[in-house]
Amino acid sequence: MKIDLTDTTASKINKALVEGRRAIGTPAVGMVLTMVIVTDEENAYDAIKAAEEASHEHPSRTLVVIKRHARLRDRTGSRLDAEVRVGSEAGAGETVVLRTYGEVSDHAGSVVLPLLLPDAPVVVWWPVDAPEAPAKDSLGALAQRRITDLYAVDNPLEVLDTRARTYAPGDTDLAWTRLTPWRSMLAAALDQARVKVTSAAVEAEADNPSAELLARWLEARLHVKVDRVVSEGPVVTAVRLGTDEGEIVIDRPDGPLATLTLPGQPSRTLALKVRPTSELIAEELRRLDADEMYAIALTGEAPKENA
């Protein structure tokens, strides 16, 4: 069910949500969080689709904020349009697409605040064009978790350094989430081999932010210098850990399968696919506390408790 509202207010949107739920017989009590997506018109469809797929695991109210420019002949124009989706149109939760015009765009936090689920955590996700300091953004300040994506920027390694300077507990990035299978396999391999790592290398396409985060994480955890080796890609293609007994290697030149090699053991094949955005978002929503491992990879040290 869809309800279109033009030149509306937050109270009218809340009323439309109630009417929509009543019409389809769906209560709001089953939703566990509010997901706020800040995006542009071009990327809105893919972001909404990913959030709706993730909502099957984490039923949520999704608020999509799309900032639009007022018409040139009406520079002072200020308006809020909304599209309310409930039932099958909104996954396992409900979705409100908010299009803001003029001065309303400068006060998106005030627009979103009355629409948040009461007593439920808030997650803000910027699929593109995230602010320099997400925690200081008017929308980011409302959230327990703030999700960005270094894959969506032109100079990811430069932006990564900026994120390190502006990091606050609750920040995370999908470039880090993409590494979860790699980190799990490396941890399992080191548990099996039980040897001291003396050197390391990460192979990936040039300027890949996930590869840089992985290298920083390995340096922080293993206390060795990690070489960055440029490969043809796609994304991260291999990790090599040198030991006195031989190399530990996870090699994924292409496709969904990787080869794990341990000293003195036969090679084995492991599943290591590139996951869709919906799976990455669903993983981030499973825990909403500060991601200390991301902070370590980003800044080289654990966040302070009073940060």
C-alpha cells in the first residue's frame, strides 16, 4: 500500500502510517529499529531495495531522506513531500520516502525526529556522499550506528584517513563489513597453524579501501609490517602471512571460491563470495554497539571508553 503526500508535515505522515497499518492489519510493535537512509534520487532505488531485503531479518521503519533543490524561479521555496509504504511495498517493516526542498533540506534532523520509533535504536546509512564527520551531522547525531561506504567515493584512501581523524564510537563502513569472511578465515587459519607471523601482504586492486583496512587491522593485531600489493582484482584477491614454517595463504583470484593453504597441510577450497549490499546491511544491524575492531583498523588503536 502506498500513500502519497505533497507539501506535508511530520504529523500528517505519522497519521498516514497509522491509517496504512490499520488498513492492512499490521501493528508497529514488531519493528526493532529505525533505519534512516540519506541518499540522492539516483541511488535511492537500490538503497531502498537493500534496506527492504535486510528488514526481513530486522523489521524496521525505514526513513529515506532525499534532498531536492527548489526550482530556480522559487529559491525560497520550502516543502516536504512524502511517500508512505506499508505491507508488501515495504518488506517486513514500513518505509517513508521523504523529499525535502529548500530550507527544509537544511533541517533534515528536525523532519526525521518526530518519525523515529519510540524507544528503539536508530541507524543512519549514507550509501553515497557521507558527511566528513558522520557523528556531528544533524542526522548522524540521532543514531547509535552510522554506516558509510568508502566504495562510493572518488578517492577512498584519502577519505579513509579523514574518517580516521573524525571517528566516533558507532561509526562503521561497508568497506569493513565486506571483510568479515576474510577476517574469520584468517583467524581460523592462525588458530589451526599456531605459528608466529613474521611478514604479511595483502593483494588487491589499486586504491581498494577494504584492502587498506585489512592491512591496517593485520598490522595492529600481528605487529608486523603489511605490504600492499596491487593485483588485477576484483577487490581483495589474496592475503599471505609469512611464518618460519611456510606461508599461510588465502587466495581468491576471481569468483566465489578461495584456496586456503597452511604449512604442511593440503590446500582446501573455501566459499568466499562477494556479498550483496542487503547482506552487508543486515550484518551491521545485528549489533549496534561500537565496533572496536573497525576502530582499531581505522585508527590503529581501540576507542576510549569515554569517547
